[in-house]
Amino acid sequence: MKHKDDLVFDKLVWHENFSAYEGVPDPEKWFIETGIRNDMEAQYYTAESENVSVKGGVLNLTAVKKDCGSKPYTSGSIKSVGKGWKYGRFDICAKLPAGIGMWPAIWMMPVNSEYGNWPRSGEIDIMEQVGCDPTVIHGTLHTGKFSHLRNTDRAGYKDLKTATSEFHIYSIEWQPSHMDFFVDDELYYSVVKGEETVAGYENEEDRILAWPFDKEFFLILNTAVGGGWAGMDGIDDEKFPQGMEVKYVKIYQ
């Protein structure tokens, strides 16, 4: 979707091809998360090599059937360090796991939650997949007005038969006025700022509730297990270990 006031994203401003460090992600670029992010999920994130590793230029975020910290699984999650972006083209080349209960995600959260706690300050889900439906990928925006808490998610999806067997490029183009979601450069979903009313927003509070995407966000890559969405049909223990593989991240502004 093109608009007359669109910014042009033709300058590569950040690039990670996971070749600088063998064994672990570049600590200058990535922070390895540890602990429990969400009590409904079944994994405990660790910095162990069986959960987070770089081999041959590929990042592996692997879930393992292993008790840790009151959880029955361990897994991997990393987030960008000391860096946030506002607007741009974000390309992530990844291959996804296959197995009931898996929940890999490529997503973004605000560097500073200036508009308040989640979901008021926003969340950008570039790609999510759940193991009960492994050939469908999802792109979603969460805000104070639009989220699953209200059953008002702004979400699109695409059938992708080779999501678990081949690498694909998952992307967004984040413009001041809209957000476009792509797979392999094919547009499958768009959200336009202010589209829910004819006249736009009546005041700044309404704008914040619907579109808080005018602040810097950081990037997260993770493989979750279970939870309120992915765990609805249980977890297939026969499929472990498994996880998401990532070849590169490219950010253009």
C-alpha cells in the first residue's frame, strides 16, 4: 500500500547476519533473556547453548523438554540491545518449528512505554505462528483500543505451506500513517492510522489508544511454548527439541 506522504526506506541502517560470533549472538547487538516472561507460557528462557546458539551463520532459538524454574520446558529469546527504531522496513529471514504447542515470534515493543503499560504503548507482531496451525503466519498490532483483551485485534494472516521447511522473509513497512505486513515481499495485510472513523481521531487520547506507533521500538526474537493461544491443544512432547532458525535481520530507514 502506497501513500503520497510515504517515507522512502532505501538505506540499510542495521544488519545482523549472525556471522560475527560463533556459538552466541553478538553481545553488542543482542541481549539473551532469562526467566519467565508470561506465567501462562510453559517455557523458562535460558542463556544455555541448547536454547540459544549461533552455528554456521544461523541463530537457533530452541525449545527443549527440560524442567527449569518451575517450568517443564526451556527455550531461547533475544532482544536488540541499546537500540530502538521509529519507522522503517524490517526484514527477518527465518524458518519456523512444527509441533503442537510451539509459538515462535518476531515482534517489537516500545523502548520507553511513554503512553503507559501494555497495551497502551503498543506492540508490533511482525510474525507469529502457533504449532496447531503451523502453515499459517500472523501479523498483528496491539494498542489500548485494539487488542485481544477487547477482541478487537488488528490482525492479518497468510497461508504459507513451507513455513516449517524453508526460510522465508517476514517483513513490515512501518510508515507514520500505516503499517504493511509482508512475506517474501508479498503484501498480505495493512493497517491504516485513523481508518476506524471517517473524520479521524477526535483528540490526542483517542489517537494514542488507537495508534501509539510514533515512538521507538526494539526487536525481540523468541520461541515460546504453550500459553493461552499456542497451548490450547496441548503440547506435543515427541517433537522436542525444536525451534526457530534465523538467518538475518535487515533494517532500512
